[in-house]
Amino acid sequence: MKNIHEYKYEELLERAFTKLAGRRGSEEVFEVPKASVLVIGNKTIIQNFRVIAQSLNRDEELLKRYFMKELNVPGSTNEAGQLELRGKFNAAAINQLLERFIQKYVKCSTCGSFHTKLTKKGKVFILKCDACGAETSFQAF
């Protein structure tokens, strides 16, 4: 076995990556489907709501509560997995809210990975990154 001073920088870096969860992080490509929004009368329907929640690996109920709280409107999910919100909201507004949700409740603030788990302990959310192991806590809504 070599002395630590005999290793090249690249060898040490490669060794560090193998000890971590892998090379997942900010270089990976993660695409969230854009919300498909339909406005009918005084109701806004996010048609691909279930698909979005699944791709983010987040509970539908959590995502639904987030939209309802941010927009300050009642809402419900239907049998088809669509979110129905009372009020008229355009696709740009819905997608902007979705992006804010991802930045706070999905993306690791340390390494930028989207491979995270969100747990709730009392009145606090804990975001744990599977890639770098970082934990971030913040007030639950």
C-alpha cells in the first residue's frame, strides 16, 4: 500500500468517489415533466399531477398540500390522479410553484442531487441526500 503522499491527486479523488455513494450530483440530468394545466370554468386541473409526484419521489398528499397552501385555495385529487384546484391559474404560475417545490423539498442544497428522501419529524422536515449524505432540516408547512 502506498503512502498517502505517493498518490496522485486524480487517484485520491477517484478513491474518495468510490467511498461516497457514487458520482451522482450536479452533473446528472434530471427532468421533471412540466405541469399540464387545464382551466375549466373556475377550476384549474393539473392533468399529470400523479406522474409529477412519482418522478419527484414525493407523496402526492404533500405536493397537493403545497399547491393548496401556496395558492391559498382548496383542492382535491380525482380518480385519474389529477389535481383539481379551485381558481384560475395559468401553466406558467403552476410550473413556477413546482420549480420552487423542487428547489426546497427535492434538490440537495449541498451537492445538487435529486436523489433525496424527505421525512417529517414533528414540525420539521428533514431532507436527506442519498448521493452525498447531507441532511437539511426546515420548518414543515
